[in-house]
Amino acid sequence: METVIRAERMTTKRRLLRRTRKTRKQTTMRMRK
């Protein structure tokens, strides 16, 4: 069960990175928080 949750989180992170690749400033701010 834990592995499935981790896999889902990784996929969601990759999708967010792809969507917010154009705006690097916003991503940096979010990561810092």
C-alpha cells in the first residue's frame, strides 16, 4: 500500500513540474514554503 501512495505522489509531482515549467519563479516560491 505504501509503495502505491509513493508512486502516486511521484506522478503528481512530475505533472505539476511539467505544467509549471514555464513559470519557474512560482515553483521556487512554492518549494521554499
